[in-house]
Amino acid sequence: MSASPAEPPAGAVPSLPHVPSLNNQMGVVLICTCIGCMLFGLTTHQTYRYFRLYPTDGWRLKAFVLVLLLLDTFHSVLSIHICYYYLVNNYFFPLSLLNGVWSIRLIIVETGCVIVLAHCFYARRMFLLSGGRVIPILLIGLLLVTEFALCIASTVEAFLQPAFSQYEHFTWLICSALGTAVFVDLFVTASLIVYLRRSRTGFKRTDSLVDILMVYAINTGLSTSVISLAAAITAITMPDNHIYSGIYIIASKMYANSLLAVLNSRRSIIDRGLEGFETGSFGMKVVEPGDVRAVHFNVPASPKKEPQLPSVIDVRVTKETFVDGLPAGSDAGDWDSSSDNGRRPCDSAASLENVV
């Protein structure tokens, strides 16, 4: 007769199944969501600054900025819902950490939309700066289609595999999408640097502006590439936690903010007083010296004054000598009482100087 299994003593609490730790699961997602909310505030500020500083931009560019703001807003809503669902609604149900909620699945494709939108902006700028070369743009377009397809496939698998343990086998999709984004960042940055170096004109002022734009291109590509690369590495090395999900949240904010920073940097370049450079929103190309035209201001001209002749002072000196009341060399008969209306000069010799 086989022994019956031992029953737990009365009053003992049954053991719960193993649940993952909150530190590397929802803890990192909560921290990255807080950082993302701060970056979302920066996105909102930069959007307001853009519409205030550049009211004359085309409606397409303004609509582009509005779509970017709406996508970033929706991304913030999804990340906040993730934290609220796991940490508030299911506070007493730790087993909910084993399954994914709809917001954590949908945030993948939403982040992909923001990244693809930013890359389209940089591709457009590179197209104009390169003088209309099509081959690099076709390569970037192919990479963007691949990146977005990987995001869609990852989202579909997230809905088909409700448990995180089952989805671990498909994290390579997110890693591939992030790797494609990093490659596009590096390719666009390198291409912009090459085209900007070719735009040098030999003038010190223009070349200094080209150097500034090269620094902007490097900083923009470097900031987004580092975040995307970190998310890709954590996704492939630690697929059993949500560290890559938290970094993925920050990656979307970095792409949105870097794009708006490029748009708003046009005013700072103008404030530097650097002329001879067209800093359009999409194309930044050097203006040839022969194409630069002088700017004429409608300032009323001052009335012309007639030339004045220089003042002339005429000085005449007359000197007469009198001897005994008569001019020298004159006879006494020639100087009588009838002369000078009966007036006579002084009786002693004198000298007279008239200054006219």
C-alpha cells in the first residue's frame, strides 16, 4: 500500500508560484517612465518654441511637428498606463507580472513610428544637401521599411504570446529593429558630414558655420544611437526582464527631442550673425558667393547740400606819412582848408592802418 502524500499542517499558508523581481521588471520601467515624462515636457516646450519662432514655415512642416507631438503624447500615455496597471491596479496580484498588458505590446509599434518619422526627416535633409542623389535615399528607405516591418512583427507576436516567458523567443525582432535604427543613424550622420565637408567654400565665416553644422549632426546621431544600441544589447542579452523596455521608452523621447532641436537650432545659427548660409528646415546647403545679393534698406536719403564757397578775408594795408600835417611828397598848396571838407589831419607825423 503506497503512502499518501503529506498534507500541509492546518493554518499554514500555501506557497505561491515564483514571481519575477520588481527591480528589473516594473522598477526599471517606472524609472524610465519618469525620465520619459520629463523628456515629454521638453518636447512640448520645443514644439511651443518652434511655432513661436518660425510662424512663416510651410504648413507641411507644421503638420509634421504636430504629428510628432501627438505620437509622443500617445507614447507617454501608454508608458503611464503600463506603470499604473502593474503597480496600482494589480498591486495585490503579483502574478500579473507574468503576462503583458495591451499597452506594453502597443508601445513597440508606436515607438517605431516615432523613429521612422525622425529618420524620414533626416533623409529628406540629406537628399537636399546631397544635390538630389537618389541611391543613398533608396538605401535609407529600404532600411526604414525593414525597421517598421520588424516593429509590426514584434507587436503582432506580443499579442499572440500573452506571457512574457513565451515572448522571450521573439525579442530578436526588437533587437533587429533597434539595430537597423542604429545603422540608419550612423549612415545619415556620416553622409551629412561628408556632404557638409564638400560644401566648404574657403571663406572663414562659411567654413566655421559648416563646422558648427557638423557638430550638430554628430551630436544628434550620437545621442539617439547610444540609447538605441543600449536597448538592443539589453534585449538580446537579458530577454527575461524589462530593462530593454524601459530604455526603449527613453529612445522614443530622444528621437522626438533631437528632431525638434534641429528645427529650433536655425534661430541660434542666425543669431551668430553668420550669413551666406541657408539653414532651411530640410536642406542646409551653402549658398554660393555669386548667389548672395546685397540687401537694400528703404532708408530716406539725407538732402543734398549745395557746396559752399570758402570764406575769403581780404586784408588791405594803407600807410601814409604826414610831415607837419601834410602828406609826404605833397605841396602845401595842394592841401588847403577846402580839402576833406575843411578837416585837417593831426599836426604831428602819424601812421594809419586800415584793415578791411
